[in-house]
Amino acid sequence: MNEESYQREMDDQAQFEAEQEALREIACAKYEDYKPLLDEMIKHSLDIGQIDMYDLLIDSKEKLEKFISESEWREAIEFTDKLM
């Protein structure tokens, strides 16, 4: 591999990492904004006895947390946007 192609590969990797970091920041911010609302909705669904809604909310929370924990930033952003 010549020096020029090596540099291009390094630049591409740096750009990818910067994009991933930007997505991570967006996803985490959306999660932090949405989490209190989701927790309140879960509590409310239990208070009024809406078990189907409770199950749906728990599933949504677990799915969102999975996206975050597995660094699937774009999926977390899209999923949060759909929920809101």
C-alpha cells in the first residue's frame, strides 16, 4: 500500500469515527430527554391498570436501551423519533 492510499484510508477512518461520535451524542441526548417521559408513562400505565400499554412501553424502553448499549446510534435516533 503506498503512502497516498494509506493516508486516504486513515482520513476515511477518522471521518467515520467523527460521524459515529456525532451520532452517539445525538442518540444519547435524545435518550436522556425521552427516558424520564418513558418512565412516567410506564408508571402511569401501571397506576391506571393498562397492562397492554405497560408491556409496549417496557418493550420500547428495552429496545432503545439495547440500541444505546450496542452503539447502534442511527437506529436509536430513528427509534426515538418514531416514539416521540
